[in-house]
Amino acid sequence: MTLGTVASRARFRQAAPVPPPRRTFTRAELEAFRDAEVPDLLPEPGQPLRLLFVGINPGLWTAAVQTHFARPGNRFYPALLRAGIIERAIDPASGMTDEDRDYFRARGLGITNVVPRATARADELTPEEYRAGGQRLVETVERTRPGVVAVAGITAYRAAFSARRAVVGRQPEPLAGAELWVVPNPSGLNAHDTVESLAAAYAEPARAAGIL
């Protein structure tokens, strides 16, 4: 091996991108984001919205990095990858990159929340907030016209739409013209589901939307 080859390989190694370090927060830093909001992640005008995922509300970590389902331990993006809904890994803990957002939108995917206000836990939300969030979701669906809507959390869906007997799966009635599904919550606090079971559940509305 010549010195030139060694130098060339060294330059190549130096030019390789270095992943940014994962951001961390103290409890006090996260508390500063209480009641903050996170913008919906929606396709640009003219791009189709095939499947709209709906979270309950932003957590404090999500509000801090302005990226949905961002707290370490949340299984949302790993489940999407396992299901084939996305085809490359997204690590949201330090915030989605612009490239990640563009890729997500180009897949025909979007994310919103029932309630936009950030809290440490979903049980801090009031019944009035859930009901107002249900109306907000109807208006969002009317405006963005997704083919399929998937609400991630049966408890939130029941509270937002006064549907106490609703169960996970496809719902009998559409939501503002969109096929409506309720799927499990990907939070790490949901001990009933694994990445594999979440992937299987998320694949169903994705197939209905024509993504799979």
C-alpha cells in the first residue's frame, strides 16, 4: 500500500459524517416546555396525505425537540420501520432532521395530536381538552383530507369522541370522510405491546391507505 493510498483513505474517513450526539435534558429543563405546542407534520400543499397518525398530546421531550413521538423509549418509529411503513430508521430523540421530515412527508404520512398542549403525562389532560381535541381533529381532517386516519390510543379516542365502547381496530364510521382506525399507543408506558405487535397494528391502516 502506498503512502498516497493511506492518505486518501484517511481523508475519506475524516470526511465521513459524524452522527450528532443525542440530546439530553434535566427534569427542570423539560418542565420549561410544559404547555408548549408542536406543529403538525403534514405534507406540503399538493402532496397527498395518505395516512394521518394522531397522537394523544405532546410529551415534554417531544415539545423540547419539536418532533412527535420523540422521547427515548417510544416505539413509534421502530414500529413503522418494522412494518415497512418507512424504509429507513428515524431517530427522533434529538429532533427530526429536515431530510427526515421531507422523507416522512414524501411517504404520504402525517402526524397530529388530539390535544396540542404538552404535558408530562396524558392523564394531566382534562375531559374538556379531549372533547375540544376531537373537534380539532375533525377540522384537521376536513382541511387536509387524508385517506386514512389512525388514532394511537384507545383511551384518548374514547374521551375525545365520547365513544366509551370503542375498541382497537377499524371503526364503523369514518371521520370527516376518512377511513378511521384506532391503534395502540406506542409509548413505553404501554406495557401491553411490543414493537412487533405495534408494527402489526400499524400495518393495517397503512395497507388500507395503500402504503403497504
